[in-house]
Amino acid sequence: MKYIYKSILVIAIISLFTACDKSKVKVIKNNPLDTKIGTIVNQKLITKVKVKKVIPKKIIKKIIKKVPLSVQEKKQNFKEIMVPISKLVYKKLEDQYQDIKKNMLENKNREFIELLKKEYKAKSDEELLQALKPHPISIVLAQAAIESAWLTSRFTREANNIFGVWSFNKNEPRIAASGMRGDKTIYLKKYKNYKSAVEDYYKNLGKNWAYKEFRKQRIITSDPYELVLHLESYSEKKEAYTLMLQKVIRYNKFDSFDLNSSF
């Protein structure tokens, strides 16, 4: 008799499963832990459940980082970072210039002045003052914008090298450029931060023989549009580079950040 009952029960279950219309299978949207697949709810067989897909926060951050910044966002980010740093370095160098100029007039601290002359390869007090006089912030910003692609270049990201300064000293921190000059590898300096890069940039223009005329002119005028015309040696593009600097200064109104402007 018990076998008869079992047979009847099996037939009843099979009939119930067969009677379920697959087209009317209910999909439970609740938490999958609340319902088990294969159970019968309200006379309908549960065959699948919808699980809400959750994107991990780490993946979301990666996706956000991959979204490219617009030109305006790049420029805004550039100004927020570079303007305060440039002003800080300019003020420090301007104070030093005024102090040395005063010491020369009063014939004081000659030993220190002579050390500076050796450091900047200046043959006279006049040349030292030319080397120490900082040029307008607008020029710093324009060159930084061009050379670093608004702080997005690989050299800037990996080495804090804003101005594309090359390295010829294998003992200093540096990174290799992706390109070659013939069969030679090009290296660029690696700085600890942007402030160090700006300070070294000023020193480079203050002592490199290629910018001798530029140094003479920045004693005479603080007009950035006039001064950049003497930076043709900074780029292989020569005159086209100086005209580009003028356009970048004018279009982005970088001259509005210049301190003690007299033009």
C-alpha cells in the first residue's frame, strides 16, 4: 500500500510541474537569499532570480580616472597648482635680487656675492644682477603650459619636470625620454616637486649662455610680450615658439598674475 501512495505522490508532483506555463514563470526581484531556485511560489515554479549588479568602488575609481579632462578642466587645474607656486618662487627670487643689489651699492657681503658670481658664471656685478632678476610670472606659466601640456605630459607626471629640462648628469635623478637622438638616449631631470622644478628653471635661464640677451632685457623691461621674443633658443621652433608664448599669455590672460608689472 505504501508503494501505491508514493506513486500517487510522484505523479501529482510531476503533474504540477508540467502544468506550470513556462511563459508565465515568475522572476523574483528580491534578495536571492529570500527565495531558492526550484521552489514553488504561488503555484509558479521559480527557475531564476535577478541579482542587482554592484560595481566595486575600486573599479569605479579606475573608470573615473580614465575619463579624459576637458581643455578647460586642464587649464583650471593648471592655474590652481602653478600660480601659487610661481608667485612663491618669484617673490623669493625678487627679494634675493633686491638684497644683493643693495649690498652691492653699500659694498657689503662681497664674499657671498663673489660666490654667487661663480655659481651663475657672471663676470661682473652687472651680469650677476641680470642673472638673479626674475622674469614675469606670465612667462613662467606660458612656458610651463606649453612644455608640460598643462601638467599632463609623461615627464611632468613621472618626474615633475614641467619645463622639459634635459639631464646630462648620470648621477642626478632623471628619466629616459621615449624618443632617441640618433643612437643616443635623451634624459630629462627628475624633481622632487613642482616648486623645485620652477626654481631650477629660473636658475637655468639665469646662467645658460643661450639666454644672455634675455637676461639683459629683463633688467630693462618687465613686459612679457617683449621679453619672450628673446627666448627663441629655448625651443627648436625658434621664432614660432616665441610667438606661441605671446599667444598663450594673451589668450589665457596670464599677465594678470604678474607682480610689480611696469609695462
